Amino acid sequence: MYSGRSNTQPELAFRMLFRFAGRPVEDLLRPRTWDFQVRLECEDCRGAAPWHFEAPDAGRFGGAVTDVVAPARASGKTAAYTATVTTTGVRTPLVSPELRRLTRDYLAAGYRWQMVPVAMQADYRLVHDLGSTSCIAASLLLAERFREAGHRAEAKRGWFCGVLGGALDLPHASVEVEDDDGVLKTVDIAKAQLAARLSADTDAFQELCLGSVYNKVIPSTASGNAAFATHDCGSRTPVHVRADIRSLR
């Protein structure tokens, strides 16, 4: 992906996935509705027990979650969560010079984006010491730097939607930070970094990632290094979460 050849499989694949980033950003600001379905599986289940799922939280940024069917309070090794989720975009660019400086410094640091196991991403200092980055690791580190600068900030997880018609399960993470104007902003640092790497005509989208929200991301209640789901059966094996998110309109 960093070869600069433009015809390698990773470059071609990511350019296809990010083709939306070179289009007018107005399409990313309109309301969109998603059929949100998640299957939960406890592979080493030790019996019926309560489930906990970090649900979509689109209302935090002007969206909505309706028609919710949550997992039964106590059930076996599989469960499901379904809902209709509406997301919308809004332009709220960062106004704090310090937040913008910290964001620019991160993007200029030269970290290489990689597919990193989720458990390793939580050790964000190790990931960055290796010269690598990922959406969770980047968001955890940037949130820490924002807090050190005196801002209330937290890395939050969610889902990146509308990729190959819902054929890919793409958990996501970004930073939620309170700006100098008192407004809660979202810094989608990983998407800004990838867009800059893959295409020269994504400046408008990169700017949208620095404070604003857009309709292809569904936020959740999960913090940046937390699991999407747990099953209280006593198993130590992480719950497998498979999302199928399809656009309705």
C-alpha cells in the first residue's frame, strides 16, 4: 500500500473502498437509513447467561435508532441485535488551534496504517512504537494527547458502513473531543490518514474527518478499547461479533 506503484492489490482495493472520499462531500451530510443486523456468537459458551451488547448510539449526533430487537436477557451461545439506524452528517470543524496542531502533528508523523488484531490495538503505545497505526490505536493515542492538552476526549468505537453493500464487517474507532466552542466533535483520524494516502483529490473529505460527522459511520456506546459484546457465561473466549449493515435509503 505504501509502494507508490498505484497498481498493487492493496492500493487498488483501498482505492475502490475509498472512492466515495473523492466525491462531493454533500452526499455524506444527508440523512441515511441503515438496516443494522448483528450476530453474536460465544464460541466457547458455558451455558445460558445474560448478553451485553454496545448498541448503536446515532442519536448522539442527530441520528436515530428505532425498531430495536435486543438479545434475550439470558440465552445460549448465539444471539442477535437488529435495528433501523438513521445517520446524518454535520459540519463542525475543529476550532481549537491546539486540537488542530495535535491532529496535524499526528498525520505528519509517518505512522503506517496496518491491519492489527483488535487485542493488540488496545496497546496503542506498542503499536506506535513499531511505527504502525490503526483506527483504534490512533484514536486511543490522539484522545490521550487531547486530554493532556486540557480537553475532554475519549476514543469511541462504531461501524463504518456502506462498503460493498454490507459485505464487509468494518468495526471503526474515532475520537470524540469537546472543542473550545463547547461542541462535541469527532476526529476520524484513521480515515483522514487513509484518504490522504490513497488519493490526491480527497482534501474536502479529509477536512470533514477533522471535527465533523458524516453519514457512513454509526457510533456505538463502546469505548475505544472495549469489546462490542460480552456473554456472562464464564467463558474467557471473546464473543465473535458479525455485523451486516445495509443501506435502506
